[in-house]
Amino acid sequence: MIIKLDKNIKKEAKNLILQKLQDVGYKSNIVTTKYDNYIIGVGSKQFDIRSIGSLEGIKDIHRVTAAAKLVSKKWKTQDTIIDLGDSVKIGGGNFQIMAGPCSIESEDQIEKTVQHLLENNIKIMRGGVYKPRSSPYAFRGLGIEGLKLFYKHCHANGIKIITEVMMTSQIESMYEYIDIFQVGARNSQNFNLLDALGKQDKPIMLKRGLSGTLDELLASAEYIFSNGNEDIMLCERGIRTYENSYRNTFDINSIPVLKKKSHLPVIIDASHGVGIREFVEPISLAGIIAGGDAVITEVHEIPQIAFSDGAQTLSHLEANKYYQNVRNTVAFREKLIQF
Amino acid sequence: MIIKLDKNIKKEAKNLILQKLQDVGYKSNIVTTKYDNYIIGVGSKQFDIRSIGSLEGIKDIHRVTAAAKLVSKKWKTQDTIIDLGDSVKIGGGNFQIMAGPCSIESEDQIEKTVQHLLENNIKIMRGGVYKPRSSPYAFRGLGIEGLKLFYKHCHANGIKIITEVMMTSQIESMYEYIDIFQVGARNSQNFNLLDALGKQDKPIMLKRGLSGTLDELLASAEYIFSNGNEDIMLCERGIRTYENSYRNTFDINSIPVLKKKSHLPVIIDASHGVGIREFVEPISLAGIIAGGDAVITEVHEIPQIAFSDGAQTLSHLEANKYYQNVRNTVAFREKLIQF
Amino acid sequence: MIIKLDKNIKKEAKNLILQKLQDVGYKSNIVTTKYDNYIIGVGSKQFDIRSIGSLEGIKDIHRVTAAAKLVSKKWKTQDTIIDLGDSVKIGGGNFQIMAGPCSIESEDQIEKTVQHLLENNIKIMRGGVYKPRSSPYAFRGLGIEGLKLFYKHCHANGIKIITEVMMTSQIESMYEYIDIFQVGARNSQNFNLLDALGKQDKPIMLKRGLSGTLDELLASAEYIFSNGNEDIMLCERGIRTYENSYRNTFDINSIPVLKKKSHLPVIIDASHGVGIREFVEPISLAGIIAGGDAVITEVHEIPQIAFSDGAQTLSHLEANKYYQNVRNTVAFREKLIQF
Amino acid sequence: MIIKLDKNIKKEAKNLILQKLQDVGYKSNIVTTKYDNYIIGVGSKQFDIRSIGSLEGIKDIHRVTAAAKLVSKKWKTQDTIIDLGDSVKIGGGNFQIMAGPCSIESEDQIEKTVQHLLENNIKIMRGGVYKPRSSPYAFRGLGIEGLKLFYKHCHANGIKIITEVMMTSQIESMYEYIDIFQVGARNSQNFNLLDALGKQDKPIMLKRGLSGTLDELLASAEYIFSNGNEDIMLCERGIRTYENSYRNTFDINSIPVLKKKSHLPVIIDASHGVGIREFVEPISLAGIIAGGDAVITEVHEIPQIAFSDGAQTLSHLEANKYYQNVRNTVAFREKLIQF
């Protein structure tokens, strides 16, 4: 049960609601975001919610039985829009392209990427400085020093930054240099990290787990929201199946299903979703037609020498065409006949 | 190794080729289709293929090491076009919509579907008369009598028929009433059925197995081709995964990957691929953008009373809009910038 | 609903039952096996089954809502015992070892295998004469002539034969030479083949599909039973997953789960279940401890030269030890403390 | 490449080795555990390792190309034995039972469990105080205060403690109260946590990811080892598949495969591996026969009122029998004929 409170609810009124919930055996969770205040009641007893809904200080009350409540479209029917400032928005009809290398490798590489993005009017750059790698002996990223370089060039050119955070203790030092915290597939159920990110006031892009269900993805988003951060994006990046002709199986079904279940924007990561350069474009465009709100795509001046993920990375030359087809497809989608 | 023979090769020349292959320890498979004659040599020894290629009566020779040879794009780089007559073609830039109910239920239902297809200028009707059902107690189709009714109304209105064949002994009686034999997912590796269909001169649409790999799908197509039938279409209908929010996981990656590996047309079955009515359109359109050559879609005047698969079936009303969006997307795809 | 009839029920009494079922909107399926006669009623209406149960000529009546009814342990709580004659039994506490090559290759190979089985007191030989192979160019078995040789040597030595049947039209010619018809994983939902095998009076061993669920396996067994053949064994042979360190994932859970759901014997195929020679023994023994009623195992005098599946085949030398450990484990299992 | 150093190697000799590795383009990782000192060289160039092996101060050198090196049996052929003190050992022929509730719930519950374990001569108690839960609104454990209670009663009775650590910042406060740090399935690739645990001198039990491959599990173990902690156990707890008749698919194949690939002990978690109380015993015994070094099993005085995982938890009464069958099976395993 979700109870949305009046912003200026009195303390006594709030306590009365909490008391009433306790009386029917419900556990209360108080959620405060920068936009609103909620009480989430969790319990199994059936009762007439009007007996609570009629209390003073309540703006709205809604029964949601699924594990994911605040992120559910049953509760909030309007699409969430992530506003990154400078008119850069994602969701609710605002489409963005996020592009850049898998790993931040050098200042020269950053400069060339920024130049490439500027030429293509791309507003958000991706790039990893903390890299989760299966092997402890692989390149693990340039760390906070890499991020500072990353920030220097993006900030100077009005480009927003999305990069992965791997652990709670990195959040503070990363905070001032990033615009979106990315949670990787391997941390999709790292609940302590989600708790901590829920306490930040910057947007989070949450990737689906390697074999995560859609309901688990939404429950992970609920962790962030219930800690106070409403600005969440969900990212489909392919799932693990028995098929070996490509890297991961991009779950195209997830896009309309997530858009139906949740009000949060859904981001398309076709680079990981198929893992083979020449198929990144068709899968991205398919994801757009199916309803995605943004693409996040690996590009590199010369993918063959990239430190990681070269096989799924577009060259800047290929990317120039890719961006045009992406934008044309977004424009075409607007013209589809709606019911 | 694929050896394409001159149409008027002399018997002695052919025998010489077979002898040469035997000399290097290769097993020969003679393949005769309505278009061409081939010898498929299978062996592991490395040798200079020019020593065979220079023999009399050989049009072309090509080394293909994968299990699937004749269906490979490495061998035949031009797309296969399935010609159903009356200018109804699939593949090589020819897109078709196939639509109709899951099961043929009654003459009245056939008439209403035919009327619906005519109104929408659809040239191919789908509908099962032999239904593979998990339970022996479920409705298993109207059988050959249903097919005759199906044929009567389609034939009178210039509509082609695609329907599933489940066993070899059904082929002969079905033959004159159908335009495309469909092989269902559960029979995707029913090799005896594939052998028998390879001896027919009507096109085959082969569905991917429930958890079939793309290479297995191509190897199954190779069964058909190597028995003499080149007119094969591959159908992506979703695979079985751990995700339970929908019926099957439509493998969008399979479409560009199959188009790259093979010259055969690839058909999109979003009805089974997602299994929920409201998502059939976005998944179909995504499949088109990704490169599919046709859609096969379940439609029913009133899906709620359909004998089978109602939950994934579009009403005729919904389908009217669906066809327009499908056609617009095909047209849009033509305008994408190519490398 | 399962209605077990008196063996000497009068025609009028039977018709009355069918009429009563029709009156409540149930579809009736008459099932006659060599042991019993049944009517399977299928419908959704709730009513007091005593109103039918009290009719003349009914031995027993039971409501079973699952798709699989006759094979369910809810209906028949006693384990099915497959009796192959000469005191060779499987199920209900009777354990058997079935062993032999993947493919029957030659008379010499048969003779050596028979000798090996005799030395180890093994009563059932496996060996394929019709081989389902992914590629049409692979060895596809010696066919019926191979089966006759197989029969000649086994029959002369009192050894039973299990071999795979791939299509309905093979049944008649195979019938006199075999003791158990095996249905392979790729034909696990070849419903026409299951229908036809249900009309035979020899036992069937039904393999689970490549990615078949346990409920699908039971529903496929129901096809056989409802056509009149009660003598069915279920075979766990591993499922397809994302893991690539071995061939298939042997689903050890399936063994106690199937034994709980069904009264049919459960057979352990560790050769396919793990696909690597050195692990066949531990997986077989694990399957026994978990409750399996037999093992079916690939053995070959010299696996390295086997026509197929050599990598998962035990040499005769290895097999000698294997059989002893299998038998010791079966004996040990008897001594486990039961609740 | 693994280079094991003399314990008293001189600084100059060590530097010479590092220099030589650099000369051939190899990256060096220095690993110091409480038992030994290593240099791990990572590179792709082929060269005669004797040119390095002959240098001063080297005890042993070995080429290991897989990602997982130090945990590989190719390097260390002798089984690792985890010594918890007081003669409680795991691995190398030493079998242990770890048992206890899913969650630590109360002091009363701890006392009853300890009493139950003492009666059954069980030396290690499991119990979660930090619980990873899909939903943020579920019970998340008693935390460090629960752990102190847990410790008080176990310590007083000579029982060792295994409990899950979810984040790096918990390690320090947990350290003095635990004997084994458990890494849960959702943190199996939380590389920062693995790095931090690699710096501890207490054993780690690392669970396989929800859909983790065996090679990923070993690479995660390599993270711990390469940070300096050799005392690692691997835990099979079932993987996620399409099958829904039970909770997870216990991967019985993983046990002999992991034992072959690695020298680390392998632990059987049948509670999560099948997820249904009545099947926990057969799956545990199967895991033992297949080669497991310990079981970790959920038990609760009254599973029906457990805070979490009740459906897969044995009652103390059921557990009494379970322990006997476990021990008898371990004893029986010793008697199997070895090659």
C-alpha cells in the first residue's frame, strides 16, 4: 500500500496514520524523496483502505500488491522524466543517445570522443573508470583520476557523464564529477549499493542482472526509490541463455513489458545486448521501435585497440551513420498509428 | 565442400568427380533440386580444391566447413526468394504478412477471416488443422476435412495457405491444399519429417525449436535442402528462458544473425515470440527493423472465444491498425542509411 | 477425472457414464490398456463426483486436475513395474543396468558388447540403429538390417534390447526385434509418434526434451498411456543451460520430483547428462542415491573409435568397475533410514 | 604463469624476476598469502619458461593459461584443507555438516539450534544476520547485534560460525565473531567485496552466482586468492533455469567438474539447490556421492514459522535423520572402488 502524504502534513496526522497501519498489522516504511513524501505499508490483511484514506494529511492512497510498488505504473501512471539540466531529459517522450568507450583509457581518447560527440550533437558520454572484470588480472580502469580527466573535458563542452559505480565507498568521491550513476549487471542485486544510491540526489541507471527477471529489476529499483531517490532508469542489456552465436540475448520483450509495468524510462544497451559490432545498429533500432527511451552505445575511435569490449564497439565513422539512423527511427516511431 | 554441377553434365564426368572425392576420403551426397544439381563432399582432409574444381562439368566449387552448407550465405550470397505464384513473393526485398487464427475452427470462421484478409490486402492465411498440444485431451484440430474447407475459401479468393504438417504420412493428403508447409517448433529436429519435406516441391517454413540454437535451425534447413527442396524459410518464434513475465523470449538477435549466416528468408512470429496480445505489434515492428522478411501473426474475429492461443491473438479490429504499422515500418526500413 | 471401470462392465452401464459426463459438459476419452479400462473426463465444471462414482460398473473414480492424469501418483500410488520377461524388471524396487554403444556399428561390435554384458551379468543392451543427427551428412545408423544383427546376438544370449524409434512407420518393422522402444529427446513432443507407441504392447522409454519441463514430460507420457500403453519409463538425460563446461546439465532434482509426481520408473542417462566420460560414474551414482530405477549408459570396447558420442562413452574396462559401483550404491540406498 | 618464490628470496632476485617478465611483455601481480609468496605473470607471448624458472629464488614455475590460475588444480594438485581449529577441517577427505536457520531471529532460536547441533555433534552453525532480499520491505536480518548473540552461544559451546557478509564495510565489525565469511550468490561477482575478503585471514565460502558459470566462480575465487587469502570454499547452490517445478536447478555436474578443475573444497547447498524440504535429503546425498566436501543445510525448530525460506528448511526432527544419512553416505563413499 502506497500512501502519498500532503507536503505539509502535521506530525500528529502522520503518527495517526502510522498507528492505524500498526493496528491492522502493517509494517510502515517512510519514504522521502526530493519530490514527495510517502508511507509504504506492508502487510497481508485485507481491509477497506478508505478507513485510512480518509485520514487527514493524505493526498492519495493506492493498493499495490507486487513487491515493486513505488516504481509501478499502477501507482504512478505518468512517465518519469529524468532531467539532467540544460534541457537534457530522458523519458516521457524525450530521447537521448549516450555514447562513448567501454573504458576511459587516456586524456587523448577522452578528447577525441568529446570531439566526436560534439560533431554529432550527443549530450551524454559514457565511459568506465571502475571496470568489473571476471579476472583479477585484467585492466580494471583508471579510477578516480580517470574520472577527473573525463569530467574536465566533458564539463568544458557541456556534455553530461554516465559512469559505473561499483561500491558504496566510491559514491562520495565520484559524486561531483558525474551526472548519472550506472549500476552494472553484476551489481543489480547489490542491495547495500542500491540503498546508498537511493540516498543520492543524482539519477541512477540500473542494469538488469545477467539472468535477472524483470520483477527483480523492478524490485531493485524499488530499493533506490524507497531510500529517497525517484530518478531511476532501467537498462536492458541482454540476458544469459544457451545460445552462443552472439554474446547475450537482447530481450526485446522486456522493453514494452517494463514500460507497461513501470513509469521509469527504459534504456537500450545493444552493445552488450548482442555483443557483435555489425548487429548493434539493428538491435538498437529494434529497441527504439519497441519503445525504449534512450540508447547507450559503445563507440571508440579505433575499436580494434580498445582496452575492453572492442568487438562490440562502433568506430566513430560507423557511429556517425548509426546516430542518424537512431534519430530517424525515433522520429518514425512518433508517426506510428496509436490505438 | 559444395560442388555445383553443369545442368548437362555427362554421366562419366560426374562419376569422375565422385571417384576423386572418394580418393581423398570424402563421402559424397548428391543433391538435386528443381533449380540445380550439387555434390556435397564431406571429409576432413585438407587439399587443394582446384584439383577437383578444374574437372569437366563443374560450374562452381566452394569449401564450407560448417554443418550447414547449402543454406549458408558463404556459398550463395544472393538472398533466396520464395515465389508462391501470382506475384506473392517472400525474401530479397519482398515482404509479406501472413495472418489468421491459431486453429481452423469452422467454415464460418474461415469465411470471416478471408473477408478480413481481403479487406486488408493480405495474400497468405495461416491456420492450424493439425495442432500439436502438450495434453492429449486438448483440441487437436479439424484435420484434413478442416483443410479442405480452408482451401475452398482461400482458393476462391486468391489467398495462399500456410499450415502445419506434423508427420510424414500427412504430407501427401495435404499437398494439393496448401502453399507452404509449416514445421512447428516441436518438430524442428524431427529429421525424418524434414527428409520427407525435402522431397516436396512446395516451400517449407521451418520454426526454430523451443530451445534450438541458430546453428541447429540451419542444420535442420540443410536436411530439407539436401533432400532437394531449396524453398525454405526460417522462423523465429521465441525461445525458452527463465523469464516468466511473458510466454517466450523473442530472440531479436537471431534475425540479423540468421540473415548474415544464411541466404534464406527469416520470418517473424511475434504472436508466440511474446505471447501477450498488446505486445505483438511492438515486437513485430522490432523484428522488421532488425531485418525480417515477413510476419506471421495470429488474428481472430473474437480472440476471447478462440479454441487456442487467444491471449496472444489480435482481434480483427486491432489487426487493421497492426497491418498499417507493419507496412509503414517496412517502408521506413527502406529509407535507413546503409553503409 | 479418471474413472476406472469394472473389467466386465456392461455396454449400457458404460453408455450411462458417458451420458452423465456429457450432461455436465465433460469430454470423455476412453482408454483401454492391457491391464485396465478407463474413462478420462475433461471439463471445468465443479460437481460432486459421487453422483457419477455411484453408478454401476465403476471400480474407482478420482479427480486429477493436472494435464497429466493417468501417469500421476495422485491417481495410482503404487509404483509401476516394467516386466520385460525372464525376471527382468524395472521399477518398484527392481533396478537394472542398460549398457551398450551409442550406435550399432558392426556385427563384430555387437558380439564384443554382448560378451562384455554377459561377463557383467547385464540383462539389457542399448544401441542405436536409427540415429537422430543434427547434420544430414553425419552417420545416421545401420537401420533395420543393423537391428536384425543386434537381435540375433542378443536373442541368442538372453539379452533384452532397447533402441530408438524415430518415426511411426518404423514401428512395425522394429517391433519383433526390440524389447523397449526408446523415444529420443528430440521426439519428446512428437505427439503422433507418442500416439502410435501408445497402441503398442511393448514398453516405452521416453526421454525428456532438450529443454523440456517435467510437466511436459509427464504430459507426453500421458499421450502414450491414454492410447492404451501403461508400460512407460521416464528418462532424465540432462537439460540445455548456459553452462558450457560439460555437454548437458543433468537435472538431479528431476529424479525425486518425478518419483513424487508419477508412479512411472525414472531412468538415469548420465552419458548424455554430463557428456564427459570421467564424470559418468559420479553422476550415475548420484542419480541412484536420488531415487532412479535404472541407468542407461554408453559403453564401447574402444570409445576413441566409436562412430558417435565417443567422448561420453566408457570403455569396457572402465565399465567393469562402473557396474560394481552402481550395484553397490543400489544396495547402499536400501540401507538409508526412511522417515 | 605462476611463479612460487622461496620464502627467503632476496629483494634483488625478486626484482630480477619482475624485470625478466617485463622484458617479455608480461604484467606481474605479486601475491602474498599466509602460506606462500607468488608472482603471477600475465601475457600472451610464448617463450621457454625455463629461462625464468632457472633464476635464483624460484621454488616452482607453471604455465596456466586459464583466467583462474592460483585456484587451478593444474597448478596445485593437492586438495586444499580448510582448518577452522579444534580439529574442525573441510576438504582433503574431511567432511563437515553446517546447519542452522536461514535467518538468526532471536536468542531463544539460537539457543535451541545450538542445543540441536550439540545433540547431533555438528561443529558449524549457519545463520544469516545480513539478509539479501529481493524486496526492500522484507525482513533484512538482525545485523551485528544478532551476530553478537549468535557468537555468544556458539562460542560457549565450541561451535563455529558461518554467516553472510554483504559489503566491505561490514567485514571489520563481523571479523571477531565469525569463523567463515560467506559470499552470497548475488555477490558472487561483487569484485570489490572479493578483493577485501582476500585481505582477511579467515576462510571464505563463495557461492556460485544465480546463473554463474563454473569458470566465473573460479575467477571470483581467484580474486580472493590473488589478494592473499588461500582459504576458499566453493559452494554449489543451484542455478536458474526454465524449469519451475522447484526453486533452482541443483547442478550436480558442477561437483565433479569443480573438483577436477580446482583444488578447493566444494560445498553442497541442497536447501537452495532444490528449495523444497522433502527433496533436500536426496539432493544432499547425491551431492556427497558426486564428491562434495561438506553440506550446508537450513534447519529450524519449526520451519513453518521461520522468518525466511521455511519451505526449504528441515525441522530439527527431520534433521536428526538427515544427519545420519549424510554421515552414512560419506562413509559409503569411502568404499567405492577407485580406478
